Amino acid sequence: MNVSLTRKLERWIDSRVKEGKYQTASQAVRDAVRQLVEREEELERLRREIDKGLKDIDRGRVRTLDMKQIKAEGRKRLAERKRREAPHKKSGSTDLR
């Protein structure tokens, strides 16, 4: 396969190779294409989820959202996560941070 790039893209790729991020221009192009594929796959997944939600709306499967309740639940989950992730301190130990 032969691919033509703009001069601007060639310079960008060359700079990434010179910086050591990639060993070759081919690696940089492969990485860019891989990321493009991943992005398009994610967009397609999101489109399917949106379609699913729109069908739920059409079928009347909706409910009113209570933002205060949603925020309270989010804060509760965050606090629980912080408690689980916090390092356990031994009693009497000194924190030298």
C-alpha cells in the first residue's frame, strides 16, 4: 500500500520519530490508524447506545430525574471509593508526607 501525506503530516511524523516516540514513520502511521479504528469503534458503540435510549423513550420507558438525588448518590459512591482506596494507617504511626 502506498499512502500520500501532506507535508504538514510528514513533518509531524518525522518529529515524533526524532523525539524517539516511534522508531520509524511506519510505526507512527500504524499507531495513528489503530487509534482511528478504536475511535470509530467507540463512536459506533455510542451510537448504538443512543439508539437504544431513543427506542426506550419511544416505548415510554422513561422516568423523571432528581438531580439532588443523583448528586447525593454520586457523592456517596465517591466517599466510599475514597475510603476503600485510602491507605490504612497503623495507630501511633507518623505520616511523613
